[in-house]
Amino acid sequence: MDVASRKTVIVLISALILDLLAFTCILPLFPSIIDFYAVESRKDSLYTLFDSTVRSVQNLALIPNLTRYNNVLFGGLLGSLFSALQFVSSPILGALSDVYGRKSILLISVLGTLTSYIIWSQSDTFTLFIVSRIIGGLSKASVSVSITIMADIFPAAKRGIGTALVGIAFSIGFIVGPMFGAYFSSIAPSKQGIDELFTLPAYFAISLTVVQLFLLVVLLPETLTTPKIALKDILRNVLVYLNPWSLFSFSALEESQSKEALRAIRAYGLVYFLYLFLFSGLEFTLSFFTHLRFGYDSMQQGRMYLFTGFIMILIQVQSVFYFGLSLYAVASATVVPCITSCVLELANESDKGVTTGIFRSLGALARALGPMVASTLFWVVGPAFCYAVGGLSLAIPLVLLRRVRYEENAEKIK
């Protein structure tokens, strides 16, 4: 790798770390944020509509009226909303990066994310907070485009290195970001009330994103030398990108990929979807679970997320919980980067942007459904059954993945 390429990688990974630190600082705050909007004096019309709808469903379906679980459902629906919007935007922005260049699309994504953080910092109502999440979900394509840039820089034989670097950025972001969010919420002056608990983390996210934007504008070069697909082809395929069946079949690649490669890409896509569907359910409900079961506040939530990166020593009565959390941390750091690397090895050079966009969109679809399903199960039958079903179901993508690797090895032998 030459000096210019090495510099590009350093700039991109630095910007991505800033992006993920800003993105993850809200994670330990979700239970407290929902509690904030649930206070009677702060309820607006949208929150009241959600609350009354949930209670009506409880009565009709004879679901036990456990009010403490209602916020878990609200949180899951919020998480699903954000990822559902990513599901819409990710493949489109990924494909547009093959026409207009990686840098321009990445800058648009970051500007949209910055706008969402600014609105979040002023969201004294539930409706305004929802608006910030909608804009953020539609704009969040930075990871997808960054992976594509890595694929531009690294040759096919070393593409896994680029994906691994993105995985490292993820690990740093998810280890440190929640702690920053928890810290800034904890130092808010008590005289200003609970409002300040969320504005300080939002200002932190805004500051990081401004620095990220500066790095990208000034230091990041364009890695797409010539457009790899015509705009008319993208417009024709928009419905393909938004159709779940077309995404699972990777129909946008049917004319450019060999049958063997396409079959393997489809199989990896299914494994990726199933894994993230199950994993995201645990991931998003975890902070609500610890808030309810152990009474964790935002700072303790931040320490919990820090633990998932460092795998701290097991402690006293919660040792079983922390042992499970350590396994969760290992999985989150390895599975997705490895599967992504396998898919990029199979994709043609001209299809990298589209393939990455579709693949990330499958992940967004999984994350759109996972929190909603898991939080609904949590709400209806409680956390024990919810996590037991989710954990056992993770055997399904494991079996499918072993089958994919077996078929690939068989093809190589032939």
C-alpha cells in the first residue's frame, strides 16, 4: 500500500470512530429518555397516542398490564423505526456512491446525521425526538460507504484487512461511546433538571460530528476514479433495492455475477440477516432489561457497555449475567466483519458499492424487525422466555453458515 492510500485509511478510520462514538453515546440513555417523556407533565399528543394504543392492545389481547414493560416496547419500536429508515436509504446511497463518488455521498450522510443531533439537543417533546431519529435513520449510511471505500483501496487479496479495520472502529465506538454518553448525562447540574441529562450528550455528538465533517472535507480524497454504473440504472433498480425479496435474492447482481458466486452471496446474506435479527433483539432490549432488573442508571448502563469491550472480571451475584455479556461482546466484534469480508471477496469490482449497500440494507431490515419482535416478546411474556428463545434460535444461522463454507470448499475441490 502506498503512502497516499495509507493516509486515506487513517483519515477514514479516524472519521468513522468519531461517527460511531457520537452514534453510540445515546445507547445507555434510552431507558431514561423514555422515562423522561413518560412523565405526565411532559407527555405530548404523540406519546399519549402510543400509550393509549398499547393499553388498548393489552386489554384486547389479555396481556398482563405490567406498566414497567411498556417502555421496553416503546424503546424497541424506536429502534426499529431508525433501522427501518436505514433499510430504505442504505442500498440507494450505496449505489449512488458508484455514480457520484464515495466522498460526496459520505458527506451528505454526515450532514444529515449532524442535523439529527442538533434536533435531538432541542427535543423537549417526544415528537421532536422522533423527528431527530427519523432524520438520523435516513442519513446513516456512513458505515456502508466506508466499507466500500476500503474495498476501493485494498486489493481483493487483502480486502479482509479493510473490513477488519472497520470492525476495530466499531469496537472502539461501542466500547467508549456509551461511557461518554453516560458521563455527560451524569454531570448535568441538578438544578436544571432532567432536561440537561440529554442535551449534554447531544452536544457531545454534535461536536464529534463537526470534527468528522472537517476531516472528510479537508483530508479524504475521492477513491472512485470513474463512475461504475449509470444513474438511469440506479433509478430503474430503486424498487429492487427496497423489495425484501429482491434483496435476499441479490437480483441486482444476477447479470454480473457467476451463478456460484451469487449462490454464495445469497447464502451469506441470509445468515447475516438471521444473525442480526436475533442479535439486535438482545442488543436493544439489554439496557431496558438491566434498568428493570438491576435498577441501572445511565452511568451503570455505560459501564455495562464498556464491559462488553473489555470483558471485565465476573462479580458476585451478577456473575452469570456478566459471563453471558462477555460472550455477547465476542460475537458482536467478530461475526459481522467476517461475513462482510466473505461477501466482498465474492463481489465483482464494479458491484462493490451495490453489494455493500444491499448487504447493509439486509442488516438494517434485520435490525428493524429484531428490536420490535424482541421487545414485543419481552412485553408479552417477560425477559426470561424472550432471551431463551433468542439464544436457542442463534443455532440456525450457525448451521447455515457451516453449510455455506462446506459448499464453497466443495466447489474449490472440483
